[in-house]
Amino acid sequence: MPELPEVETIRRTLQELVVGKTIQHVTVYWSKIIKKPIEVEQFNDALAGETITDINRRGKFLIINTTTFALVSHLRMEGKYGLFKSSEPFDKHTHVIFHFTDGTELRYRDVRKFGTMHLFLKGEENTNLPLSQLGPEPFSANFTKKYLQEKLKKTERKIKPVLLDQTIVTGLGNIYVDEALFRAKIHPERKANTLSSREITELHREIINTLTEAVEKGGSTIRSYVNSQGQIGMFQLQLFAYGRKGEECKRCGTPIEKIVTGGRGTHFCPKCQKTKNK
């Protein structure tokens, strides 16, 4: 699933590709992707004649702003956007097409059909699900060390599932939680409320640093992620833990191990990352 760095990269490329284009009409081939409004015809009618004014992001959600509306889009596992000429063929996995007046099309392709789209009047998107339940952005002023410490001290859950909880901090997923925990030298199964103030300070810093570096590299190409111009991310070349089971730790040389934590495959160094719960 694309995480914050990948979605931010897609946002930036879509900003270049489609802002200023006017939607002539919309074609929906898989109606279950459209969650709001319930009737696809209402979705199509609302967007016809609308001009795309901006592309924003909230956590792992893209927000496509038009003159009147905010389209909240979640890519889930395999969702992709791409800009094409209307004359170019499309395959069976293309489920939504935004036809522009200039003869180009923004196509949403999703092999697994898990993606979602919610359409709101501008200004209503942040006070309704799915965005209203999200915690602060890692890059926002609200995501302070004090905020993180208050959240962690209230729970005995393992630290990895806590960081994956989008109501606590939004945008983090499996890859970047593993990486931030490695950099902070914290075992993924430590109870959140056992972390010291120093460890929380380090973790807070490494969450931000890891995501910043990943955004600069265009995200990580794991499985089939590409941005909206078909380009792959390069941060996977800098991964310390995720996907490196059996490989030597870049810090100490110990083989990276993989376990299941909170139902998610989890990579860590058994020597560098502390295991003891206080």
C-alpha cells in the first residue's frame, strides 16, 4: 500500500499534470469504488464541467480539488493514476476515467479494486469520514514530541501497531514504521508505555527524518508502486530493515529478522533494537 511518501509523490506529479484541466465527463466502470455519493450518476453529474484547481494530501489520501468539490481518493493496495490521450487504449483494470476538454484523460487503474473515492463539497471533507478520524500529519506542527509521548504513555499496545494506527499519526505504514523503529533502535514489540523520554524523542525525530528522506527520493518502489508519470521511487535503495530478512544489518552485521507483529510482517535487527519491556 502506498504510504505518505508515495502518495505525496503522486500528489506532486498530479499537480503538474492536471491542475487547470476541465472535466468534460466521467466514466465509471467499477461503481463500488465510488463511496460518496452512493449513486454513480450523481458523482458523474457533479464533476461534469468542473475544473481541477489543486491537489492536496492528508495522510495516505489524495484530495483532488475542483471548483466546487473535494474528491478524497484512497489508493489502497494497487491504485494508480495516469494521464493519457483519449485515443490511447486502456485495459480491464481501468475503473474510473476523468475525460478532460483538451482530449486527455486522467485514468484510475486498480488491479485489486480496493481503492475508494468520496466526493464532498469543498470544506466538508475534513469534518466527515474518512478524513475526520485521522491523527496529525507527521510534518505538521501538531505532531510534537509532547503529543507523541502523551499518546504512547496511555497504551500498553506494542509500539508498531500504535504507529500504524492512523488515528494517532496519519501516513505511516509498514515500510516506514519498520525503518523509523530501526533508526531509533526500538524493538517493534516493545510496549508503547515503556519507552523512555529519550527514546520517544529519538523516535519522533526518526519518523520525520525517514519520511522526509523518502519524499525526497520519490518514495519506495515495493511491488508495483510508480508515480503518476510512470516513474519508480528510489528510497528502497536506502532501506535498513524492511524487506531485508536474512541480510546483514547495515549497522552491526547481524542478520535482519522478520516476525509478525499486529498481523503485519515486521523487519528488525535483533541486536540493534532493544527488546526489554520495563
